[in-house]
Amino acid sequence: MAREALKSLSRRRRSIGESFLLHDPKFPHKDRASAIYQCSSLEDALQDAILSKLMPLSKTDHARLFEGDNPLATFSAKIKLGFALGLYGQKTRADLNCIRDIRNAFAHSKAAITFDTPEITDACSQLKARPDEPEWVETAEMQYFGATAQIAMDLLMVAKRNIQHPERPLLP
């Protein structure tokens, strides 16, 4: 349900009123930028975890996988490969896909959306990853940032472990 609502939100057009709102200095433009930026940090951590499972790549080979329209250039492709490599389980995969959908809604919606937009709030409430902090505040924004930060830290720990204990290739 949340995925379809976010996809619909991504396609929503801006109303005349929202066009004026976007120029209002009180409008929280930071939500859009923050959501996209936070997700890009998570995507980098996922890429690092994937790379830790692969043999060392030349710059050319790296580009042939991760840049342009190549196989692992999208967040979606990285999420699928990370799961296939056993970097995380189904709950984290669900969180990653939800985070991707939220990021896409912020990135592609022509409408003025924030973390208070009902579809965004609903999607954020479905995220399972949480930092272990007793003073945790349960707002949609904090759920999103908490989940992205927690998963990124976990992925970086996986990457570090894989780099410290690499498996030897089966064939020369």
C-alpha cells in the first residue's frame, strides 16, 4: 500500500498554490534535500558492502558495473544484489526498498512534499531499523534518518568485516 501511494505521490503535479508555496521562505525545502542526501549516503554504504564481497576492481571495471546505465548503477540494482549476496535479510531489504521509494517521491514529485505529507509519514512509520537510543523521537523525519543511518552503519560494519576476512577466489 505505501509503495503505491509513494509512486502516486512521485507523479503528483504541483498545484498553483504549491507553486507559490515553493517560493515561501518558511517552506521546509530542507526535507527534500535532506531525504535525498541521506539516501545517497546509504547507497554509498551499500555499494561499499557489495564491493567488499567482490574481487578488487580496476577503475574501468568499477565503472562498467556502477556508472551510467551499467548493471549496478541504480539503488534498486544494488539492493537486489546486496540481498543476493547475503549482506542482509528480508527486513532490511524491505526497509531499503521503502527508503528508495521515499527518496524517489522526494526527488521526482513536482508537488510540495515534506515529511509531514501523509504518504511520506505512513511510509516512514513502516521502517523497522531504529538506532538503540532511549530518547528516540518518533517523527517521520527521525524514523527515516534513523533507519538510513542505522542501516548504513550496519553495512559499513559488514564491509569492514569482509575486507578484514576476505575469502580467496575459487579459481585463479
